[in-house]
Amino acid sequence: MLEKYLNINPEVKKALKDGQAVVALESTIISHGMPYPKNVETALAVEQIVRDNGAIPATIAIIKGKLRVGLTPEEIEYLGKGNDIVKASRRDIPFIVAKGLDGATTVAATMIIANLANIKVFATGGIGGVHRGAQQTFDISADLQELAQTDVAVVCAGPKSILDIGLTLEYLETQGVPIVGFGTDELPAFYTSKSGFGVDYRVDKVEELAEALKIKWDLGLKGGVVIANPIPTEFEMNPAVINGVIGSALKEAEENGIKGKEITPFLLDRVIEHTSGASLDSNIQLVYNNVRVGAQIAVELSRKANNNCI
Ligand code: PSU
Ligand code: MN
């Protein structure tokens, strides 16, 4: 039944069957998160980093109405160049499939499809969250509800300050989603390694992370975990500079009446432009760093699963 909709490429399928580590990767970051051609270069480099760390990459998207797990470089290029790629979150999946369209999957949609394929670890740059001014706009990313219900661990660089970080943490607490600081007591804020907020748990070793994930799911505690991995200090941005830029981008969004699913891509685009690309370089580096950690966690999880079978 599921095969009618879900297409897992042979390499990923074999890896899953053999109990090898697989890391899910999203495609909104390709189509709506970074400009061409750096988006494509980054997506391909990310796949290589997953491999270099002993896991198999599974970039996820919807192509011509099929849920795809594992893409070819040509397909990544297609998503990176295309103009008619729909930003696809949970609500969009059935309609994009029914209409045979192309969809770039957000964190929420990537988690859903990864889970259908039985992939437990997903690495990306940033997750959606509670937007600033959400008290008025109700703008809360569907990523947060997905984290509450879908059993996939998401490695990211923390919420960026286009969001209301405090409210995002409150929302996740209510939903029972743990925020783990990987090697840090302080929550990172995407472009910077510090946010002024704490994390629920600090974990320094992937073995301990994998153990906690296994325990969570063994106990039937549904939902994901946010693994917040700070950007390496050499690639950090100056907090005053980036926060100033984010402030002007938010103002521009308001002046232009940007709302709903358009706002995150709009803000990312404005931030890149206002920093003359410096934020893009930081963004790329933090993604590389997350993917490396994601692969290591996936390797550790698969080692545990395989040991259990012996
Ligand atoms: N943050 C980034 N880059 C991104 C996104 C967020 O730094 O590409 C994307 C992710 O796919 C995330 C989505 O799931 O934006 C959130 O969109 P929204 O806020 O509309 O839920
Ligand atoms: Mn939103």
C-alpha cells in the first residue's frame, strides 16, 4: 500500500534492510532556504559528509507526486533550480501527491516521510518555531507539532532569532519535546553558539544520546528530540550584527505584509542579502557540523539495534 506513494532508493533500502545507519536530510533548505547554486553544492557536500561519517544519506522530497527517500544529484539540482517547487509541510503532502507536483519538504514533512521509511535521525540547519509576535499572528511552525508526535531525532543549530526563542522553548516543553545541548549547557541560536537560554539536558557523547533516544522510543514516549548543536566558533556571526540584520528583515517582512509559509524563506533571503552572504557561509558550515553529528548518532543507534538482535 505504502509503496504506491513511497519510493526509497535502492541504496537506502539496502542500508535499512542491513541495519546500516541512515541520515534523513530535508529539501526545503535546498529550494527555499538557500540561493542557487550554493544550495545544490551544499546539499551534495552534505551527502558526502554523511558518507564520510559512516552513514548513508537520504535526502527527502516529493517529486512528481512521489514521496522520495534518497535522491540522485540530478534530482537535487532540479530541486535547487526549480521555481515551481512547493514548500511542503504536513498539511501539503496529500495534495502535492494527488496533483503529481514537486514538493520541498520542511522539517515536519521530512520527519513524516523519514518515519514512514523507518529512518530515526535527521540532520538540518534550523527548525521552525514560534515566531516573534505569535501572540497576535498565531504563527507557530507545524515543525513543533511534528516534533511532538513523530519519532525522529532532529539535529539542528538551535532556533534562530527570527523566532521567539523563549516561546519556542515553552511550546516544546508543553509538547514534551526534549531539547538537548550537544556539548553545551546553553542553547545555540543558529548563527551564534549562544542564545542566553539553557537546554533541558547537556549531552557530550553520541553514545549517551543514542541511548536516551532508544530509551524514549522503547518506552513508547512518542515524538522527536531536538539536538541543538552549536555552530563552531570560527564560523559564528557577531550577535549584535546578526540580530540587527534580523531586526531589519522582520521590519521589511511586516512592511511588505509577508505572512504564513512565505515568512521564513523571506527572512532567510533578506538576512543573506543584508550580510552580503556572510550569513549564508555560516549557515552552510553549521549544516555541515550538524550532519556530521547526525551521522555519528545514526551509526551509534544502528550499532545498538544490531547488538540487540544478536
Ligand atoms: N530555517 C532555516 N532554513 C530553512 C528552514 C528553517 O534556517 O530552510 C525551513 C525548514 O524546512 C523548516 C521551515 O522546517 O523552514 C519552517 O517553515 P515554517 O516556519 O513556515 O514552518
Ligand atoms: Mn509559519
